[in-house]
Amino acid sequence: MATIYQVSELAGVSLATVSRVMNKNAKVSEKSTKKVLDAMAALNYRPSSIAQSLASNRTNSVGLMVTGLSGSFFGQMMAGIESTLRKAKKHVIITTGHGEEAREKEGIEFLQSRDCDALIIHVEAVDNEYLIELCNSDIPVYIIGCYVEEIKDHCIALDNELGGYLATKAVLVQGHKNVGYISGPSNKLDSQHRLQGHRRALSEFNINYNDDYVYPGNYLDTGGRDGMRSFMKNKLPITALVCANDEMASGAMTYAREHNLMLPHDLSVVGFDNVIFARHIHPKLTTIENPVYEMGTMAANMVLKNVYQHTDLVIEQEFKPTLIVRQSVAPIQN
Amino acid sequence: MATIYQVSELAGVSLATVSRVMNKNAKVSEKSTKKVLDAMAALNYRPSSIAQSLASNRTNSVGLMVTGLSGSFFGQMMAGIESTLRKAKKHVIITTGHGEEAREKEGIEFLQSRDCDALIIHVEAVDNEYLIELCNSDIPVYIIGCYVEEIKDHCIALDNELGGYLATKAVLVQGHKNVGYISGPSNKLDSQHRLQGHRRALSEFNINYNDDYVYPGNYLDTGGRDGMRSFMKNKLPITALVCANDEMASGAMTYAREHNLMLPHDLSVVGFDNVIFARHIHPKLTTIENPVYEMGTMAANMVLKNVYQHTDLVIEQEFKPTLIVRQSVAPIQN
DNA sequence: TTGTAGGCGTTATCAT
DNA sequence: ATGATAACGCCTACAA
């Protein structure tokens, strides 16, 4: 591989001049510029990004940690981040945290050890103290999917309360009075907020909140199945079911159908997240759009703006969910 | 950030000694070792991976290019790669090729510019000439999902012909005689091979191959829908449908149901790939397991073995698909 | 076992 | 506008 030195030699200029034409950050005469360019082409010169990093103290790479790589939720988030960063010629290094505290911390350290210019993370298990400390360390960190007051400038989040509200309202406006709710893990904030939204919708429609109608799920299809089973076993007269994510909705629907309910006639179902397969399940799932791609894009923009001085970018930190109406909700049957 | 020099100073040894204890590649007295370790801890020293890379000519990072980030197919592939490489403390840098020739080449160049120690790629649009040339360049490349004779040592692939065979056989053994086939794009090798397997199964069951029974799809659910529509419009008496991937199977099933076919009673369907949502669609999809996670793991192992001298790893380059029986295939109705 | 010194390929600060 | 030259933080012969 040719080095900058060889280029300077062939071009008959100093190595400093070569560096200047590469970085376009100083005046170089047209003659010299041409000589350098020719020499570069002749030698098929490619600068060493490693050497550049060492000298400039910038690696042009940002670390990304998500819970897992498969699954369209993180897929879309990564896609937003990658495409944005790629356009800006920044490399993205991925790591997974698997939703476990130890592995999340480990993953973050791994990224830090790599001299990333910034980190974008989506954590699930780590606590706020840790995040606050992390944000005060030397490497810039941006966090997707959480809101912590002390470090709010680093957070990008969805208005989950609104999402929960919209989901439940979608069945209430169809006349349903007995609606079951399968929530996410009760220790997760997004899960709590979605449930709060659910309750707000209920009270807005003058329906009393009843603990029996909410089942604590796990964000997996098994949680949906178990929740549905529980409601049926307890003979709750629900005509509508709101699930805190699409996986659980799918699990619940499968269980319901296996037990001879006609969907959506006998049971209306609403999901949350609008993952890809929501369109594939039957009936097509009415759900809440979670703009993860956009949130990923925005996280990338935050690092571009704050770390790489792309000052013209405008940042938005709270995203709004919207209702996607498909075919899994029917009006109440009389 | 503390440097190795400061550590050496505090420890009262030379910087070479510090380097030695870090890399454990030379004898250092216990006393010195302890002094160094203490100094490191006291200074909270973290080696600069950039400087290490420059000096050692190893970046410990491998580039990964896939078509897209969302979707469980690539998700699982990435997961296999990431987890394997992560255990070996190698960083993975991701890029997307979007299935377009120009963008795939661009992505590969982007990765090369980053001084990766090796590349793992899954391409769809680039031609064999390019791949051969790429394999002869200075950076080691491993290719998932293709088989090219000239560079077979670099390839990891699924036996797609066998997969196609197994898929079709799954309905033939249930007595079906009229089976439609929705293929992938005809210019893609995997698509061609799956179709070949389909034909082999047919001939093994003494069924004449008929062009009218195969619809050229696109690997998207729209292709499945269009294929099903075409078969129905032409009034082909098919009782079973084999699709070259799960997306198309899903699209076809939706269309079939919208046109009053009972599944699987009126139409048996088989997919290919066993992506996550295959379990969510109704009836649960019988399909072909595509061991992408394992293939990703193996690709990672190949770079570990060939680039990082993990000599004990055993490599396997061709993977075998298997049939996953669920509920979308029923015996022929008499 | 330990230390010295040169080199890795750039960037950036001086002079000129 | 251009050219020396010193960083950048580490590895690694080579010497001691």
C-alpha cells in the first residue's frame, strides 16, 4: 500500500502538501494539486484511516449497542442509524447487549475500548445511575428509548403513554366496554407508560379500571398466549384486547383462534410497534406505529451535530406514535 | 487519557515492559508485572486501540456487508457473526448494500477504506468477476450465500437445490399432484437452485414439469400475491403451492384466503427460510429451515481461523436445509 | 529480564 | 503556497 510519503516523492512536493490536498483545508496551487492528484492515481493511493485517526484523534466511527440483531424493531433502528451515518462517511460498529445488565455494560465497555467518537445505545437492563455516569464520561453517548431527566439532552424517546392511549381508544370508539390489556414487563418504563395511556383512555370513556383485566406479559408471543389463556380461564367477558406489543398480540390471537374465537368478530385486538409481520398475521393487525427508523436517524443526527459539527441539523427528541388501522378491530357486536 | 508512557513512568519501568505485560508475549518478572498492573489501575489506563492498530498493522475489526439491516434473515446472520467475533474481541463494522450493484461495491469500498482485517459479505447484485477480483485483493474476504468455483475457499452457502427438493417433496408425499411454484428472481442463483430442486422432486414422483405452474416471483409478499392471483385467474387446479421464500408464501396465503380458500384444506402451502414470522402466520407455515445463524457463525470462524490464527477451528462450507413441518400442509382431499 | 530507539502513516504547527 | 519537523500511542527488533 502506498503511503503519503511515496505520493509526495512522486509528485515532487512535500508530504505536508499532499496532506493539504487530501483535506482541502489550506490553499495549494493548482499545479501542485494536479501533480499530487496524478501521483495518487498512479500509485492507487488510499489514506490509512488508522493513521489518520491516530494523528487527528478522530476515528470517524460510532458505536451502536442494541439488545439484539434479529427482529425488525432493532433492524429498523439500525437501518436509520446506518444510512444516516454512512452518508456522512462514519463507520458504525455494532454490539449487542441481550437485554441483560452485565452484558450491556460489557458491550458498552467493548465499544469504548474501540475509541469510538460517540455511542448510540438502546438499553433495557442498565439502571439510570449508570446511564448518568456514562453520559458524564469522556465519550459522547446518545440513548434511544429512554427518558432520564438528568441527562435529557442525551435521550430520544417515544411518547409511550400516548401510544397506549391511542391503542385503547381505538377499541373504545368502536363501542367496546370490556377490554383486556396484556402489558410488558412491569419493571420497564415503556411498559409502564403504555399502561398509563391505556388507563387514561379508559377513564376518558368512563370505564372503571380493573386489575383483573390486565395481565402482566413479557413482550413475547408466549406472554400473549398466556394472557389470553388467563382471561378465558377466568371467563372475563372481554370483547377487545390491547397488547403492549405486536408479538404478544400475535400470540394472543393464535391462542384465541385455537379456542374457537372468530377474529375480529368475537375479539378485537390491537398491537403496538407495527413490526413487519403485523401485516402478515391474520386478520391484519391494527397497531401503533413506532417510528423507530426515524428515531435511529435522529440519534445519528444528534451525533453528527454534536460530535461532528454538522451544525445545521435540527434535533427532535420526543417522537409521537400513531394509530395504524387494519382489520383486527371490529365494532362491538350487539 | 493515560498513555503507556505515563504508566511506565509511574511503574518505574520502561515503556517496553509495560507493552510486554499488556500483550503477555514475553517474560516479565513478577515484580515488574505487579508494578505495571498497579500503575495501570492507578491511572485507569486503557490502551489506545488506534495506536495499537497502527503499530501492529491489525485493526481487530472485520467489516460486514449485508443487503439490509431489518428483516430476520440478515438479523440472524448478523447475530451469528457478531456473537462469534465478539467473543474473540473483534469489532464488527456494518454496512448495507441494498441489493444494488453500485451500492454493494460502494459499501465494500467503504469497508476497505476502514482498514478492516477481513470482510464478510452477502451480496446479491455484484457479478462473479467482481467477487473473484475482490478475493484476490489484499484484504481477506468471505462470502455468504454464494458459490463460485474459482474462489470456493471463500464461499459459504446453503444447498438450495436440496431445499427446493425438500419443500416440494413435502407436499408430494401428501398426495398432491398439481403443485404451483412461485420462484425468486430468475437471475439469482439461489432462486435457480431452489427451482431445480423443485423439478427434481417432481420428476422423482413422475410428475411432468409444466411451465404454467411456476410463477416468477420477487421474494416479496407482493410476488406471492401476484403469483396466487395468476394461478387462480388461469384456473390452474393446484392443490398445493411451494414458494421460494416465506414472504411470498405469506402473500400468497393472504390472497388465497381473501378469495375464499380454506387453508390448508383447499390449498397446502410451503415456504422457505423459516423466518421468525413463519410462526405467526395462520396456519403456521411449513417451511424450510435455512441455517443462517450457523452460516454467520461459520463465516466468522473462517476469519478467525484464516486471519487471526485460531487454528483449531473446523470449517464447514456447505450447509444443509431441513424441513420444518407445521400446519400449512394437509393431505390431498379426495 | 529489561531498556533503547526506530517505525507505523497521518495531521498540524511552525517557519520560510 | 510550501516544507521541515514534531507529535499521535504503541510495537518490536536489537542491545544490554
